[in-house]
Amino acid sequence: MATQAIHPAPSTAVQMPPAYSPEKDDRDIANDAGYGCTSYLLIGISYLLTIIFFPITLCMGIKIVQEYERAVIFRLGRLLPGGAKGPGLFFIVPCIDTYRKVDLRVVSFQVPPQEVLTKDSVTVSVDAVIYYRVKNATIAVTNVENAEQSTKLLAMTTLRNTLGVKTLAEILAGREEMSAHMQSALDEVSETWGVRVERVEIKDVSLPTIMQRSMAAIAEAQREAEAKIVAAKGEQEASMALREAALTMADTPAALQLRYLQTLTSISAERNTTTVVFPFPIDLMSTFANGFANSDGAHKMTIPAQPPTQHL
Ligand SMILES: *[C@@H]1O[C@H](CO)[C@@H](O)[C@H](O)[C@H]1NC(C)=O
Ligand SMILES: *[C@@H]1O[C@H](CO)[C@@H](O)[C@H](O)[C@H]1NC(C)=O
């Protein structure tokens, strides 16, 4: 125990850079600073010039956005407080203000077919449609370079990621559930871009032809097996019924005789123009013969006069 060598911790020769702190980055630092003296001077001059050249600057400064649009205004590169302007008329100070229009309407985007490898190693081609809209114009302009493009790219990768962890059966059965899952996954990220994903629809899941064929074969085999079981059950029930009938007839030999006559009657009623070959069991005769031999003549039975082969 005491002889165990203790290795000293290696001394840090290279000075490590300061740890990245997610709480405060460049953006936050910039937000703290206000306009400088020069900026205020320029703003003052611009207002003065606007008043001096009033009619001209009025034409230059008045801007209009549509009902569904908002304008995000920057004054000397800084975001104007008070959020996005619009809809309708708003005023910018010439030379120092710039602005960007943002469309707030819902955009539908068809995600191009994505080749996805499912959990059980089947390649399926899936396409979807997403519906999104800009929720906060200010964030959509300041937080991300191109909110629309980013949302579209995210939709493609999310589609792959969502389906990649599912088996083929789950994909085919749970489309609604996957749409909801994808929407929440998309929305979580796009929230930081001021974009809201309203709806995701998985349009089509297409299987490779070879897979379709084998799945069809499986379904067919299953149906066939079910059909055989049903047929066998029918046979079983029928044989039980026949057995009961046979037992009943065995109790009273006269019943068999009557049944035979009944059959003949039904044949003659249905097909009176065709020749019918009706097998007549010899055993039956012997039964009758025994019956007559045993009987004391109290109830005589008549053996049918017709031969086994009838021409009716
Ligand atoms: C949009 O985001 C900005 C910055 O976070 C916020 O000041 C503003 O109130 C938001 N606008 C709406 C309509 O929520
Ligand atoms: C055969 O049957 C038909 C109808 O079932 C009947 O009209 C006809 O008279 C019958 N023929 C004989 C020879 O009994």
C-alpha cells in the first residue's frame, strides 16, 4: 500500500483560453451599450435637416407596409426600441434609418423526398409538407441570417432524424404521432428564430419495389393461413354434426330408410330430365333384410322398387 507510486499531476504549460460561458456572449455585451456622442450628433443633424427640407424629406421618409407585413427599423445600425412597425404607415429619418420588411403570412414548404434508413434497415423515401410563419419579426431579422432557409433545412434534417429511430411498421402505422413529434422538435429550435412551425404533414412513405413485393407476399400468406384455419374449423363442426346425425340414425334404422326416400324425392323434383346415378349402399339392404328377419311382421317396410340407376 505504502509503495504505491503517486504520479504528480502534469503541470499545465499551455495557458487555457477562458472558459466559454453561455450566459454572456458578444451579442449581450453589444446590447448593453447605447448610442455614442457621435451618434447623437448625427441623429440631431438628421432631424434638423428633415425639418429644414420638410416637403422633400416627408416624401423620402414615409413608408408603408401591408397588413401582413412588419418593418424592423435600424437607426445607425441599432435596433429601434418598441418592436417592429406596421401595418400601415411609418416614418423613417432619411440617411440614418434603414429598415427590413418581414412577411408574417403562413408559408408552406414541401420538404423534398428524403431517403431514410429505418431502425430495421429498410430504405424508405419520405416527403412532408411544413407550414410555418414568422411570429416575431424583430427576432427573425436579428437572430438568424435567413429564417426561412434555416427552417427549411431544419425540416429536412428533422424528418430524417425523426424517422431514423423508428421501424418500418411504426412509420407506416403512426404517421400522425410522428407529425406531432416532428412539429414539436422543429418548433423548439425555430422558436429562437422567431418562427413558429404550425403544422407538419408527412405526405408519402414510399417503399422500394422489392420490399413492397415481399410485404404483399407476407400478407397473402397470412390470409391463406387464416382461410385454411376457418375451413378446418368448418370441417370440424360439420363432422360433429354428422356424427350426431349418424348416432341418431343408428338408434332407429327406419330413419335411414326415410332419409333415402327423401333424397330420391328431392332429386326427382329438381332434375327430372337428367339421368342421376344415385349410389345405393348394399349395407342398407342387409340392414333391412335383418330388420325383416327380426321383425315379427307387425310393421313391414317397403323396399324401394327403383333400381339404383334411375331414368326419370
Ligand atoms: C419580439 O421580440 C422582441 C425581442 O425579444 C421583444 O422585445 C418583442 O416584444 C417581441 N414581440 C412580440 C410581439 O412578442
Ligand atoms: C319437370 O319439372 C318441371 C319443373 O320443375 C315441370 O314443369 C315438368 O312438368 C317436369 N317434368 C316431368 C316429366 O315431370
